[in-house]
Amino acid sequence: MNKNKMIKEINFITTEKNLKECFDKRFKKEFLKRGHSQEEWKDFFKHSHQLILSACRLNAYMNFRAKLEFPDKEQPHEFDEEWYLQGLLQGCHTFFGINCCSCHGAIIEDTQNPKAYKEFCELEKTDPEKTGRVRAIEEKGNWTLH
């Protein structure tokens, strides 16, 4: 099983506790059984976690931006965290004018609406609850955003 395929199967577990308890138990043994080293596991584990958190943040930002751009729509943004993670795994690093880091998916800039991104970053510092990142989404499996 290649690393990208394994990342797709982790069921989007993002809290430190869940990542250690579920991800570690579910994949570590198989990963090591396939001849990978303990050090490779640590790198894979870290990279997977970074990609997932980046997909969560990207989705939260896109929800935030869509509400600013389309305030009259009930649900202006139709994609979810899984959609962004799949895109990152497939090598897409630009989403709707948002450029992301090719190594771990972090948002670098929003060329389409830089003002919204600046506002989102400020809100993360002052009132992160309003960004949509600080909530559990039970209906999406094991997602828990921080």
C-alpha cells in the first residue's frame, strides 16, 4: 500500500488523541510489516497529520470566504474537508485562487480574495470559534477540528 493510499484510508482522524489511538493502531503495524522503518513511520505519521489539518483549515477558510462573497446563499460553499484532502493528495495545490504549500498543504495566499484571507487570519488570532475550525463534526465520521 503506498503512502497516499494509506492517507486516504485514515478516515480523517485529526485530534492528537484520536490520531494516536486510532491511526497508530490501525496503520502502524501494516506500515512496518511492509518493510518500512520506525523512522519512516514517524515521518509518514507527521506528514499525514499536517495534510489533514491543512485540509481542515482550507475548508474552514473557504466556508468563511464563501459566506463573505455570497451572504444571501444558505450554503455558499459545497465542498468538504475530504474533497480538499483528496485534491492535495492528487497534487493540486491551488483551490479557487488559494495557493497552498506543495509539501504539507498549508495556505500560502489567496490571490482571488486576499482581503478575506487577511480577515480570516486575524479572526483565528482573536476569535477562532468564528472561523469554523473549533468544532466537532460528528456526522463526518471522526473529524474533530482544532
